[in-house]
Amino acid sequence: MIRALLVLMLGAFVSQTTEYLPIGLLPRIAEDLQVSQAAVGALVTGYAWIITLTVIPITLLTNRINRRPLFLALLAIITLCNGLALVAHSYWFLMLLRIVAALGHGVFWSILASYAVKIAPRMPPGRTTAWAYSGISLSIVGGVPLSTALGQAFDWQVGFAIFGAFGLIIFILGYFWLPSVAVAIPDSGGSFPRRNWPLYGAVAVTLLIITAHFNGYTYITPLVTDTLGMRGPRLPLALLVFGLSGAAGTLLAGWLGAHPARLAVLSASNIVISQVLMLYLAPQPGIPWLVMAVWGAGIAMLFIGLQSWVIELAPGQAEAASALYVMTCNIGIGAGAMSGGLWMVHYGPKALLQAGAVLGIVALCSFMLPGYLRKRRKAYSQNRSVRR
């Protein structure tokens, strides 16, 4: 069981790193392929938007496939696309590889948590989700920095290829260690969750808080240098604290995951608190390190809490609900990056943090929405029963 969960975690590590690979290698790719840096940036934003548009239909199309071969096939697609970057000598071929990888990426994440729960049914769902999602923290701490370092030392294609090699190793381990899990099709036939208003409320919360996070996180480097004053060698150390705190938050989420809604509220509060601290107390001694620690732990716990929450709200339709969650997260990533850019360019980092804090507070208030909608649905059902 532990070996299988380890494969899911490492697969998540490769998948998540793949999404952000062009970021650290952006100047080298632009120079080698003779395109603008904005065009290379589109390899990241386009990746997210493809996931947004395709994750739900592809997840529903694959809902009857045994999870072991599906997981291995999706990992193979991502691995192959990274490996083929070695022979990518044109921008359009690299874009094609990114499109294919993105088509597999969304489904990969929509099945990940539910597959982990089925692999370890005796383990609390929040803990198994934390196991699988710890690959995100590994990506932040080691994946992106490693690919960037290799790409800068050798060639940007090496940065991609190393994760093709990692993916191949994990694929082989998965072939031997992953159990076969048949899919039990519910009465709904695995279709999209309909009239599940509490779930839709949780999705609205997800959109707000993920947008609030990426409103600032997209511009974390200028925020850390200009607002927190952490320049030179302190900058990578600050980002390392962020990543290590995320790893610690993932471990903590595994123990707190029995109540995913409470975990999501706690982690969302961490994100808001970190932005308020950065806004008003940044010059104080020790505050910059506290900000990075609280923010890093908060976002790691948030992903686990929200994912477990939507699964809890959609019994029997975990993967369709997860697909909706993945789609919403990617919309939030794009919306946050866009709004953060507008605030940063036109009004500066202070306005950026103010907007993020306000949006985060609105998101915290919206956590009451799913509970309210659940009570309304229950009352509506009772009224219909009485009338009959």
C-alpha cells in the first residue's frame, strides 16, 4: 500500500513540475527557438487553459477505465512529451508537446485523490490525499529548481529530459507496485454532478481563494525582494523556506484531514494572514521569514483541504467532482495571474497585496455558502416529501 502511494506521490511530482517547466527556463528557450519571452510564457498559460477546457469531458469519457492502466497511460503521455523535448528544435513542435501533455494532465489530477483513497481504504481520506498531493511540495522544493539549474548549466532541453527520465522510472515502479482498481459506476453513470448546490458552493470558494493566492504568488519574487527586502542570497533562501513550509503543511494536513472543510478554512486564513503581515508589518524583524512560512504551509494545506472537501460533498462522483475542482483551480490560477499583473503594473505591490487580502477575506466569508446551500437543499427535500 505504501509503495503504491509513493508511486502516486512521485507521479504527482513529475506532473506538477511539468506544468511549470518553462518558467525557470524561459530566457534560454526564447533565445534558442528565437521567439519572444511572452511566447514562451504562453506555453505555461496555454497549458492551464487547455486543462480548464478539457478536464471535465475527458474525465467523463474515461470514467469506466480501470485506474491502474489509466494512471500509467497518463503518466506515460506526460513522460513522453518531456522526453521528446530533446528533439524539439521549433517553437511549434514544443507547443504541440505541451498541448498533448496538458490533455493528460487534467485527468491525471482528477483521478489522483480518488485512486489514492481506493488504494488505501483503511487510511483516513485526508491522509491518503496528503500522500498523493505531497508531490506538489516536492515540485516546489526540488522539481522546478532542479530543472532550472540543469537547463542553465547545460541546455533547456536537458531540464525537460530529466523529468522524462524520472517519469520513466516512476512508470516502471508503477507497473509493478500499483494495484488494479476497477471503477464502480454509480447510478448516475459517472456523469457530471447535477443539482449538488453545496458542491457548487465549494467550487465558488475554490475559485475565490485560489485567485487570491495566485494574485500574489505569481509575483512572489518582486514581492519578496521589494516588499520584504530579501535580496541577494536571501531570496533563494526565502523561497526554500516557502517550499519546506509547504512540505510541513502537507504532513500536517494528513493529520488534520478528517475535517477537510475546517482544514480548508484554516489554510485559507493562513494565506490571508500572510498577505496582511506582508502589507503592514514587513519591515519588522523576523516578519519576512514568518510570512514565507505561513504562506507556504497555508497553500499546501489548502490544496489538500479543498480536494478532500469536494470529494466529501460528492459521494459516488468523486472523480467528476475532482475534475470540476481541477478546472476551477486552473481558472483561478489564470485569473489570479491576470489580476495580479494589472495591480502590479498600474498601482504597485502595495495595491496588489491589498487586493489579494480583500479577495481572501471575501473567500473566507464564502466558506459559509456550502453549509447554507446544504440546509436549503435539505429543507427543500423535506418540503417535497411533506407535499407528497
